[in-house]
Amino acid sequence: MTQKPKFINKLIQNLEKIDKIDVEKYFINLSREKGFLESIFNNLNEGIIVISSKGTIAFLNSEAKSILGIFSEEYKGRHMQDVIKDESFLSSIPLNVKTPYSVIDKEITVNQPRKSLINVNVIPFDDNNLSGMVIVLKDITAKKKMEEDTKQSKLVETFSHLAAGIAHEIGNPLNSLNIHLQLIDRETKKSKTGRNVSEHVSICRNEIKRLDEIINRFLLALRSSEKPKERKNVNKIISSIVKLMQPEFNSRKINFTTSLSKNLPDTLLNEGEIKQLVINVLKNAIQSIDHARGEISISTLQEPYYILINIRDNGSGISDGIKQKIFEPFFSTKESGSGLGLLIASRIVSEHKGTLELESSKNKGTLIKIRLPVKTDELKLLPQGDK
């Protein structure tokens, strides 16, 4: 990059022969073209970084600054490591790649200025006197989240249809059993020993009825449908859940604490669904604690567009390899677990247009973040003439 192009050498040698007005016009046009190209680059959705062969920054567009949290304009000629602070990004960019055919395309997670998933393309170039590389960045956090939500939604829908079919097949023999037990009950009452047999038949019929109710509740929990929503206060719902579950916390000697934000606004939700959501998460937290000094906390906080519910425990935690499977049906880390609690929780959050995040690591506990959108009333059309 230090050697001057032949064109500029010739221009310098013949400056005296060229009209000064023509020279001025030429450089004005060059300046305009440079500004035009920079304007285009700064309006791209992709981040563009041009790095010299020495590892110094020659150009950064606006999107690259936003993705990497670069706020200073004094970056030209400085080394990447002096300008970019995110270690995961720096470690993913090899400075010794010089072959123009060695294009790198990968996804990395950056933590500064915020945690984001970034697609990185590194394209080396070597054109006569210019060499270095162009780095193209694309923030794909939202895209990946949408893909995961769509995948999860389809999984829940498929599983719901499967569960409905299984429940139907189980329901038919249960009805038949119930009918035959009624017939046996009638016949045995006529005999001398009928009283004792009748008691056993009654127990069997009650158990069949209970099993039928379990199947119906199971279907109701999984079936995706638009349930009626009313304006409710999340804090009041959580307080009622705490009263319900406090005996279980006490029996397991778990220290349970709450921190509910004051003046939390009411929002449109289905109370029964939200209760089931929070209870499912709390039960998972209880089951994850296999040691003394167990602790679980629940807190609420108002964000600009969401009500945030944090549920934290100091249980066994979840390893990175299991995190991707934790919302799959029938997957459970517990021998007696059904693998449906978090699946149902995810479905409820999705139907409320909210989000559910899981932060956990092995032996360091788990944090579940539930965000519910703040909605007071549906939008109403103003009467004609009102502004």
C-alpha cells in the first residue's frame, strides 16, 4: 500500500502541463465519488470492515460500528485490537490469511456491546499494490430466534396432534372397561359375595374416571387455541401461586423469596395459563435441587414493552449439550420426569406473544426469564372526525 500507482506518478510529473482548473475539477469529482460510495456503504444492513495487510483498519461503515460497539471516529490506521474490544470476534479473524481464495464464512457470538449472533465473512484480496481483507458482518440474532420459534411452534403442533390421537385411542378402551365394570357390578350385587366385589369394582371405576380426567387435562394443556384473556395483574397471580406452593417449599426446606415490582400494570392474559406456566417452571426448579440449602427466587420487573418474570434456582443446572433439547417433548433429565413441563410453558408463552429464555450451566443453577407483552386494551378506532 506504500507504493504509489503509476497513474498518480504520471499525474505528478505532468502537473505543470495540466490546467489547474481541470485538476481541481478532477479532485472534486473524486471526493464526490468517495462520499457517494461511503454513503452507500453506510446505508447497508451488513457491516463492512476493510483491513490492511498490516492488520490496521482502513474503513468501517455505520452498521459495523453498531454491531461491534465502536463509538469513536478515530479508527483509521489503528490496529483492530486497539479499536475492537470483543475477544471472541478478534480470535475468529485470522490476520495471516492472504490467499484471495481462502474465504471464511462462520457464525460467532459477540458479547459487546450486547450479546448477538453474527455471521462473519472474511474475504482476502491482493490486487497489485493493495492487499488485505474485507470483513462482512451480519447480525442474525433475530433471524435465528425466529427460526427457533417457528421450529418450536411446529414441534408443539405436531406433538399436540400426536397426543390427541393417542388420547383418543386410550379413551376408547377406558370407556369399554367402564361399561363392563358396570355390568359386573350389577351381577355381583345379586350374589352373597357381591358386596366385597362391588367395592373393588367401584375402586376400579373411580381410577378409570381419574385416568380419563388426566388425559383430558393433558390434552387441554397441549391443545393450541385462543383462550379468553382479561386484564390481570401478574403480581397478584404470583402471590396466589406462592400461597399454593409454600407448603411444598417448606417440606423440602427450600428458601423461597419474592421481589415483586411495585405499580406493575395490569395486562391482557389468561390467568389459568399463566398460573400453569409459572407452576411448571417452579416445579422444575424444585426438582433440580438435590442438595441442602436450596434456594428459589421469583421477581417481576417492568420493561418498556414487557413484564419480566425471573425465576432463579441454585439447583444442579443444565449443561450446554442439553440446553438445545430441554424444550423437546418427553425429554427430561429426571428419571420420573414427563418432559412436558417446559414444552407446555413454551407453548403458553408463545400464545401470549411473549418470550422464554433459559440461562444455565452445570452445577450453577438456572435462570428462566419470562417476558409477557404489556397490553392494556385492544386498539379502538376513533370516531370519524376525531384527531
